[in-house]
Amino acid sequence: MDFVNRFEDALSKGCIKTYFQPLTRTISGKVCGAEALARWEDPQRGLIPPGEFIGLLEEYRLIHKLDLAMLKNVCRFYQQNDCKDMTFSINLSRIDFVETDMLREITKILSEYDVPVNTIHLEITESTMLRNREKTRRLFKQFNDAGFSVWLDDFGSGYSSLNVLKDYRFDVLKIDMSLLQQFDVCSRKIIYSIINMAKALGIHTLSEGVETEEQLAYLRSIGCEIVQGYYYSKPLCEADFLGYLSQHPSESASERDFWNDAGKVNFLSGDPLMTSSDAANSDEMLSTAPLALIEYNNGVITYPYVNTAYIKEISKLGYNSAKQIEHDVNDEQYEYRDRFMMQIKMTIHRGGVQKMNNIMNEVVYTFSTKLVASAGDRHLIAATVHVIESERSDYLILKYSQSLYATYNLVTEITPDKDIAVQIYSNAGFAKVYGKISLRKGILEFADHEVHPDDRDRYLTFFDLETLNERVTHFIQQSFRVRSGEDYALKIIRISKLKNGKYLYTIQSC
């Protein structure tokens, strides 16, 4: 009760101060915001923990005065220190909404200090929503319509978390620090499931209470986007927080938008290139597919994230790390660079999921990519890779690859020295096997019956077997008009070198 009697006097004298705990982006390691926390600095008792007075202020219906005072302190700090790219989250109590019109009061303070709405995020605990759900739902909609980001605080600490997610729309789900305190197999499985569920619902994720490298590494690996905790910093007074910002890089507004878009990727999905709405309608089992995030910035490739499944797949191609791929594809002399960059650029310009089958070091693999974020010349691409494995060396195993059927219209293995062509796969449009066994006869028949007359000579030059070996280091390809029903359609025809004098001849729609 003593706290209650002294509260308003302490508030007016500035004894209740705002401390800031940094929020850190797991992928980039940059500061991406801060949570504003109340600290009572008593002249006699020193620093009083919030657990000793927050509950009493709620009980005596004074908490709204504290929460609005915290907002004023944040706005003043924002103005005085030119924090135009920093965002702050403030905590709101369910009592706030009973005692006053919080939307009006918050909007009034932001207007007074000229602080943009998207600078302030509102953290609300589950208990706020357990009374009068319809009224709470209307209030949330008003905040959303006004441009505020609403975060669900302390998720997993109790109450009816799953019903809350069903009934309300949140921008960020904050995982309660209690789930990290006993960091065993059970707690990791729970956190894993929470992250997967949130991503399927299109909600961003943040974990409180991160204190160790092990916790951070795990959260980063499963796609938790933001963390806060003593591993990075305890809550700091204004001066110390400014000092922290001077020593740690912070996100710009455009970077924040960029990484928020990237945060929609579900690292835990069996198909991480699906959208969250697709995943929500999927019955897939919880699994982790090979996944990498590839950043393309003015022609330079970096890998901000790869999971262990991705490393396992690229090891079959001869790579031990994403850093090795970075080094190679940024080298203009690298033999596979053109193929890699062609798919990256095609992904940026076309959108959607782009899929291509390739051969590297005599290994066949499928490389799938999807653009997930862009900011000027900077683009982030989610990628999966699947190696088509076989002990057989003649690549006829390709006919068992479903991704092959989805990609190509025709696949044929050719051996020029033996004048042999073995058709591996053909869709209905290329049902006829030209020349039967004779490769040379088949080339002429295909040119006469399937290739547009104006492209025939160019096609025969492209398929000149006498010069093929010296022209094909890894692959050659050109576009030709090829018969499609009663008309012609532009097709990409590629000849890829295999081994033992063999080549793979494929036709693919543009």
C-alpha cells in the first residue's frame, strides 16, 4: 500500500524511469527495436523491481497512468535523440482499457511529440483478452486500423493461448521466457511447435529471456526472428542504451521492412517455399526441408541463413559450407556461375517459385527458389536443393524424378560416338521417338517435323555432332520455335555434358 500512496508523487518527480532492453534480429545480428520497461528509483530504497509495484498499481487501477507515462518518456527520448529508425514496444494492462480511452490517449501523446504510429508497438498479455472478448476484439481492430502493431506478450505463460490466437489478430508473438529457463528436449519441442504454428498463421516471432549461445543458435535455426535477453543486454537506462546503440549496428527502416518480409518464411515447413496461407491449408507433417536464404545485392551473393539439411544436400555436390558457395558464385571465372545467376535473376524478375534441374560434378540436383523480400537493388531469396541420388552412372535414374516431369517436355540421353539416343522421358507433346535408335537420323527427322522451318538450319547447327564436344564444356542452350499442337511455341533446348561421351538433351518451356 505504501507504493500506491507514493506512486503519483514519484511519477511527478521523475523517480519512475524508462529503461530499454534491446531487441535483436537473429539473422542479421542488428538491433531492431527495444522494449520500454518501468523502473522505480526510490531515494531511500534504491531501484525497486517492477514485480513489487506493477501488481499493486493494477489492483488499485493506477496502472494506466504508469503506462501512459512510459509512452511519454519513449516519445521524449525518440525526439531528443533522433531515433527515426528505432521502434519501441510498450506494455499495456487490461486495466488500461477499463480506466480510459487508450487509443485516444496514445494517439494524443504521439501527436504531441510528433512520433509516427509505426514507431510504437503495443504489447498486450493474454489476460487482457479473457474478459469481454467482443469489446476487446473491437478495440484491437481500432488499433490495427490506426496503424499500430499489436504484439501478444508472454505467450505460453498460461491462460488460453490457443483460443486467443484463434480469436484475435496479432503481428508478433512473444514467447515467454519461462520456456527457455529449462532448456531441455521437451521445452525445445514446445518452442519448435510454437514457431511453426505462428509462421503458419502469418505471425512474426520473438523470444524473451535469451541468455546463452546455445539458446540463440537454436532459436535462429528454427526461424525465430527476434530475441531479447541478457545474452545481448539487460534493460538499460537512457544513457547506457544510447551507448549500446553507438556500439551495435541498428536496422534502418528499409532493412526492417526487408527482414519482416523475410520473416514470413517458415524454416520448419516440409515445403518452406509455400506461403503461410498455403501452409495453413496443408496437412503436411512437421519436418525440416533443406532451406537457405540467399541475398542478392548489386550482383553479389551472400547466404545469411542455411539449415543443416541444406548443408547435408550441398555436401553431395562437393560443398562443406555456404561460404564455399558464396566464394564460387561471386567468382566470374566459376564454371557454374552463369547457371546460378540466371536462376537468381529469373526468380527476382518473375516471382513465384522457380525450379531448375542441374548437373554439378556429375550429380543431378533440383534447385528451387522464391523471392521473399526486396528493397531497391537488394533481394532475399528462399532456396531449397534436393539431390537426385543413384548409384547408377548413366543418369537413366532421372526418369524416376517427379521434379523432372514437372520441368521438362522431353529428356533424352545421347551418345554421339555410338549414334545412340535413349529417350528417358517425354510428355504427350513429344510422344514420337524420332529415328528410333539412330541419333543422327532422329536429329534430322525432329528438325523436319517439329522445329519451325525458319529455325531449322539454326537448330541443325546447334545440334552439329561433329563440333559438339568442343562446344560443350558443361552445357549449351538456345531457344527455338517447336511445334505445339497446330502452332509453334518457344522452347529452351539444352545439351548438357555427362560423362563417358554421353550428353543429356532436354526441351523445356520458356
